[in-house]
Amino acid sequence: MVMQIADYVKPSSPAEAYALLQQRPDAVVLGGCAMLRLGRRRIGLAIDLFEAGLDFVRRDGHRLEVGAMVSFRRLETDPLLQEYAGGVLPRAVRNIVGVQQRNLFSVGGTIHGKYGFSNLLTVLLALDATVVFHGAGPVPLAEHLAGDGRRRDIVEKIVLPAGELQASYRMVTRTRSDFALLNAAVACRPGAFRVAVGARPRVAALARQAMALLDGGTGPETAPDAGNLAASELSFGSDLRASAHYRRRICRVLVRRAVEDVLA
């Protein structure tokens, strides 16, 4: 496959990148290029964010901020992220393909692409992450994923909420390093649960009926009931990896186990 680029720039800030993106209808933003490079296409202006100052993981008060150019490898190894929510983010990405590919996949590219197979989006959705765009400003990840199409904007960072938080990530794959046939994440803070299911093979979505059940109180039967609700309320599709029927059945198990993890 061949990618042809007419003009190439390395802006030094998100503001410069955003201005170029608005000026040129044929402009395309380059992050890690893990997925972009797989397509055959012509790009009028390639905007490389490598030097735009978006590769950071830092505290802002008690919250965590993760820059758009942070790679999956850094998600896997960063000390702050290993501490946050019991290290659920490193666990979600650590087996994706190989280290070389995890050095290419970026947080911003994954958020912009809204990939249905993404492990990361499922976990971020359960964690109630906020996406900060340069033009649109802060947008809840759930709102971004539910919207049509892709924003013509620059992803600057994600913001992860502070406070006491327990989280779990579960998935089923054919091989250890393959994309998930289905994945699920559950996060719990006092009085509030969030349940997300992805690789349906559609983009990750919240199981709101399961969340409402869990918010109403937990007992020995709650985890199986939450799994059953999530499987019944969400839609599933078929592809080469798995059928819709199989995904629905697996959803019950993954959500149940993730709920049991956070309640343990």
C-alpha cells in the first residue's frame, strides 16, 4: 500500500496544528500512524503532532492528564498510570500486538478513530474520561463516541477523574496478542458504577441498565444480573472473529467477572 503526501509540517503547538487543519480541507493529522499507514491514500497536507507538546502524563490536582501523543507503550509503563485505578489502563493495553506496535498506537489517534476493536476506549469510557479538543474544548468521551463522524479538531489530551476508584478490565481473544473478540470494563466509585462493553464489534458503549442496577445496591446476585442486563440492552454484530450470538453470551460472563473484581 502506498501513501502519498504533498506537503508535510511539524507544528510546535496544538494551536498551530488546529489553524492548519482549518485552513486546508485536504489536511490530515498524523499521530503514531499505526492505522493511517495501512491505507492507500493521497494526503494534501500532513500535520505531524510529534513536536506539538502533547506527549505527557501528569497530575493536575488529583486528576490525571494524558496527552494525545502518549503511546500505548507509555500507557503500559508510566508509574502514574500503574497506580491509577489499580493499573487498569496498563492491563488493557499490555498485550496488544507487540512492543513495536504499542510504540506506534497513540491515545489521540485512538480517540479520533473511534475504533470498534479498541481496548483503550472501553476502559476510558468506564473511567468517565473527558476528551479535551483544541477547538471544541472538553467533551465527555461518551458524548464523543456517540456522535456521528469524526471531529475536524485536534485532540489535546484526556482527563481522568480523581477520587477513590476501583476498576476492572476483561476481554476474550483468540490469541494473547490479538484484538479482542469482546471486551468489558467496570469502574466503581462510592455510589456510582460505570459499565462499558466494546469490540461488539462496534465502538464501546455504556450498559446503562446494568449501571442503574449496580447503583441501586450490590449483593450476591448483582454481578450475574448486571451481566445479563448488559447483554440484553446492548447490540452486537458478527464479523470474522465472532458471531453476534457468541458476543452476547460472552458479554454476560465478562461483565459479571468485572463486577466481581471491583466488589472483591
